[in-house]
Amino acid sequence: MRTSNWILTAALLVSVSATAQQATESQPSAQPAAPDATQTSQPAPQAAPSAQPASPAPAADAQPAPQAAPTTMAQVVDLFIQREHALIKVLSTRTPVVETYLQNLTSDPQLGPVPSEDHYFLGRMDMGETVDRKDYLKEQDKSMETRLMGGFQKLFKVQYQPMGFSWMVYADRTDFDREHYDFRYVRREFLGDVRCLVFDVTPKKNSGRGRFLGRIWVEDQGFNIVRLNGTYAPAPRNSYFFHMDSWRLNLIPGYWVPSFIYSEEGDFSAGVKNKMAFKAQTRIWGYDLKKGTKDDELTNIRVDSVQDSSATAQDASPLQAERVWQQQAEDNVVERLTSAGLLAPEGELDHILQTVVNNLEVTNNIDLPRPVRTRVLLTSPLETFSVGNTIVISRGLIDVLPDEASLAAVLSHELAHIVLGHNLGSKYAFNDRMLFSDDGTYQNLGFKHIPEEEAAADKKAIEILKNSPYAQKLDNVGLFLKALQARAPELGALLTTHLGNPLAENGTVTRLQALESQGPALDNNKLDQIAALPLGGRVKINPWNDTAEMVKTAPVAITSARDKMPFEVTPFFPRLARYGENAAPATPTTAANTAPAPAPAN
Ligand SMILES: [Zn+2]
């Protein structure tokens, strides 16, 4: 996208100015300049324009260093081919979670391309030889397999194969080599803090179908591919390859792990017959999930740390026993969801959520026998649920909420369930109910309430909100609900919950409905009225260990109604950094540095 290119240039400029003494090195030169030996054998401190003093790059030492620093571009090509094969090998035992969320687009005269329909896929991907994807969503999305893209079926039978998105993690799984491809050096370029060599990759004639065609970015220390942008060609009969922009992160020493893929098709410019238009985000996480084998469990048991933490040495009273029993059910579920790669481990983001819950509790004199905890569901669909005293909120929902008051509102509904004693079900205290395969999670767990409890929780939630520090800001909540209502009919997949009650049913927002009338009317032309945000702008997930944290981005200046993009999918533009180096630079000061990435999803 145009914006992306501009930001790239900006990043490059910042880096160049930070390293004036290295200026000749950093300038993108028209000629393919061979990287010299000194540059590659050093941990290149000039590549990190962070506020911290450059540390002696532990990542560079830890990674399997190339035998000798390359002196020609041909050697660089050999190195990144070798590194790509090493990555495929090292990930071949992994089965990360893969999520694709796709929005079909239609053209709106005022807002430009807007979602007309959406689709959602979630599964585990086997990164081994056989590319397999086990789907978490079983029954409800079966029809997906046969659904065709609007208007396109006359030409080809195109299906959104979930595989179609997740296999774009590699340029070419089997034949990424000189026999099948031509590599042409383009220039040097910074992606975030990482200096890269850019190559155009084209398949050789008659090298077969489905070969990668596009551009790759190779970091200049370990010579790993960090980004791929392009498509696959030629397509087999009756099928079609999507364009993709695939990003990797340096999450473990020496390897850059596939993390985000953005795909987009369609052109709304004048004269173009719109045959197909969509945008899709694919996220991969859970690389380091335990396999759940007995061996794993045994190595994790530390007997010396197991002790009875109950308050008294006496037997529990019936009420105490009941509470311990419920706690056990709650802990079982939280553990099981975490090991299935659906919940982030407890972390930094939970402190923010817990603070909001605390604000609600304190001002309402809510005093519960057990503390309320919060956890983040790693998926995109807008969802909250609670199990026992644990409130779970999805990453996608945190992303789109415009402010703290709206966050408080969605959390207050679950707090109300807890206060009203709706979460006393304890069937999950029996451990046999936790014994199912990860892809059976959605079939085996569920925390939906009956309509009467939903209505009671909404009523209580509004009571709680009106007594809280957020009482004066409920107009914002009303605005958010209006924005959600405006898009709800088109975003059925985003609003389909998998474990809790939905926020909307059949295209109508049902959650906290009484607040929807509150506040001003929704007005796209009011540029300062931000009712809901695009997906991916708030929460940053570490795809290796699933930890979640808030993204720190500079506020974006909205210049037209098209910039608002509520609930929409946007391209990824993660700020790349080497392993062990801080990806988020401390307070940027230069003008170019404050350039906000379009919804940096990482
Ligand atoms: Zn509920």
C-alpha cells in the first residue's frame, strides 16, 4: 500500500540520520553493492536507532552464524536459501494455531471499500511435511467450504480454502533454490530496526506451477528472510493464488518465525470491473504450545512446590468445600484453554483489564469471596465470557473498543454474571471433562447463559456502570454500540462467538442494548468521532509464547471518513527488531518517527 511505502521510507530516513557516520553504507544505492565482511561479522549497532545504548547483540552471538561472511550477492543468495531450509526444518515439528479473518468488500461512495460479508477460520497447522490444518470450528463453517465468492463463480470456482492463506508462510516449501528461481538484488532497506537486503524473486521458465513470484527482505546479519510480498504463479487450472504480504518475527535466537500474513484482492478504481474484492488477516501463534504428552507433564511437576495452601488445618466447611470445588472448575478451564493456544498466559495486559474491573468493584462496594481475574482470548471474534470468577475478553474486542469506558462496559456485563452468581456451574471440576484434543475445544467447552441471565446481567451491568468512574462517559459506549449495530449485519463471522454469548444476534446488537440510545448520533463526517477502531491496533501477541501486551502507537490523524475503518481488517506493518532488542522504541522525537503505521498489528 502507498502508506506503507511512505512509512518504510520514513523508517529508512530515521535510521540513516541516526548513523550519519555510516551514511554510505545505509544509502540505498542504485548498484547492487556487495555487503562487505566487516559489516556482517559485527553485530552492527548502527542498525538499532533505539533510545537504549546498543548492547553487544546477544542475538547475533546466539544464532548459528554463517561460516564466513558473504562477500558477493551470490553468496548472500546461497545463505538465505540455506537459512530458509533451516527454518522449514526447525518448524517442522510445530503445530501453531492459525487464524484467518476475511472481509469481502463492496464500494461505498463515502467510505470507499467497506465489508459486505466476512469469514473466519481457526485451526492448528502442522508445519511438517504434510501441510495439514485441523479446524477448531467444525460444524458451523462446513458450508464455507462450498461457498463461492460473490460474482466470481462465472470465471472460476474459487473457494477460500483456509489452507490457501496459511501455506503462504514459506516462499516455496520444497524447491526454494537456484534451479527453480532467479534472484535479483534490488537495494538495502530498513524494516523497523532491522537492515535488510531486498531481492526480487522470479520462477525460472518451466519450473512448474505455484512458484513464488515477488519480493523478499533478508536481514543482513543471519541472512534470514523476514518478509515476503507477492503471489504464486502460474496458477493451476480453475484456481487462483491470492496476493500476500507475509511477515516474520525474530522470536527465537537465529530464526525469524512466520507471524502475520495480509492478503488483499480487488480494485475499486474507475473502469475496473470488480470481480472479486476482499482483505484478510492471517495470524499464527502458539508455536511453543506444549504437546500435552505425558512426558511433558512429568518434567513440569515440581513436587517440592506442592503444598496445602488452605487457610486452616481443619476440614473444609460445606460452603468452603463448594468454593474450592468451583475454583477447581475455573482453574481447569483456564488451564485447558491456555494449553489449547486460545488464552494468553497471565500477563501485562491483564493488569490493565484488572484495574478497570477493580474500578467497577470498588465504586460499587462489590466484595466477593474470591478475587475476579481477567484473561485474554487470543482470537479475533468479538467475545467475552466468564468462568467462575475469571473474565475472558477476546483480543479482537479489545482492539476495536475506542476507550476505557467501552472496555469497562463489556467487562461489567461479565462482572454482573459473577455478582449475580450465574457462574456457579462446576461440572469442569471433573478432570475427565478436560480430556479432549485441542481442536475439540469448542465442542467440549461452552459458557453460554440462558436469555434470562443475559438480561439480568445487562441490567446489573448498567447499574454498576452508573455508579462507577465511567458514569460520565457512557455516551462513548452508546456510540460504540451504534457503530457495532451499523456493521453488525455484514460482520456475522466477527460476531459469531465460540465460547460465550454473542454481542449481536441475527445482525442486531443485543448486549447492553439499553445504552445504545445513549450519546450522539453516529456521524461518519465528524472526523473527531471515533466510535470503533480497526482490528489489530491495540493488542500485540507474541506468536512464540502467546503473551499479550498493549501496542504503543502514536495517535493517528484521521483525515477523512475513510480513515476510520471501524471493525475492519488492515495491512500488517509490525516494527521489526532483532531477538532480545526492544521492538518498541522509547518516545520517538523526530517527525518521521511519529509516522503511525496503519494499524500495526504487532
Ligand atoms: Zn452474558
